[in-house]
Amino acid sequence: MPKALSAVLIILLNVSTAWADVSKIIVLGLFNDMAVLDIDNKQRILKAGNTSPEGVTLISATSKVAVLEVHGIQEEYFLGSHIGSHYVSPPKQPSVSLWPTKGMYLTPGSINGFSVDFLVDTGASAIALNAPTAKRLGIDYLKGEVIGVKTASRVEKAYRIMLDQVQIGQIKLHNVSAMVLDGAEPARALLGMSFLGQLDMERSGERMDLKQKF
């Protein structure tokens, strides 16, 4: 085992405060462009440029010194140094991960507290509902602004409205623009860009990850 791993090199103990959770960092080993850390009793192996889930970034490292960044503050930590510090672990972004079903991303959700089955549609400029769904949700869409919406076959009459609340999983947004088409289409509510555009969207293979922005 490398000598750097045979002993704890740096211990950061945090003092509790009334307004923040306290975290503990232990640097277990230092190597060129890599550090082994214990953060809140979880071992993290970070390469230069990587950030742990707790928000600790390894800027650079050698076998003798590491540069860590916590909440935008960078410091050098030498072998044998003892540094007292405390930091607040950043809150996690509410997120939802989706996998395709026959090429489509489907997800249950809610509008104004009522359950809705959504089809994720990045090509739709806004959330789109058919008239029967809007009536089931108690939405008085006829008071909305009358607009024309181009569909695959023709231009449909629709009503632009605002939804008080839209939620999928732990992601919840308020005052979201939507449209109600005066007919039976779309058969499934479309989760369009008036909602998706306010999220961080990533693809990992077929998986789609949606994260709420702060």
C-alpha cells in the first residue's frame, strides 16, 4: 500500500451552527492529479477537476499537496497539515430519470394537484392538453387567449392558459404556460418546453435526466 494511504493526512472538523449542517473531510491519500477523501464517512476518489456530490472540488494534486475548492474558495493542503474549516453541503437538485417506452418518454405527473400522464415532447413549445383533459382538471380554458396551433394535418384552434402548478416526481414548477386544443388531441398531455426549458436536461445513453434548476 502506498505510504500516502497508510495514514490520515489532513482532518477537517466542522463546528455545528444553528443554520447549517456540518460536514467532515478527511484526506486519506494524495497522488499526482488524484486524491482519496473521506467526506461524511463516504470515501470519494477524485481526479483533478472532479467534484464530489458534497460539493468538494479537487483542483490539482501531487503526492505532497492538494488544492481543494469548497464554495468557491481554493486552498492548498500540504502533507501533515491540519486545517479547521466548515462548509454547507449544497442542496441536491430535485431530479427525474426517464427511460423510453417504444421510443417515447412517458411519465406520470400532476397539474394543479390532479394526476396526469405526460409524454415528454421537446418539439412542443408549451404543455399541451386536449379539451376533455382540461375539463377533468377543472381548467376554464375558454377564458384563455385564442390562438392557432399547427398540427401534422392542419391548424387547430387552441387556448393559451397558465397552470398554477406542474409536477413530475420531486420537480415542481409554478405558473407554467400551456395550451388547450379544442378537441380530443393530443390523446396524452404533452410535456413541452414551457416546462422542460426551465430544467437541466441530460442524456446518458437512452436515459433522460431532468433536474430542477435553483
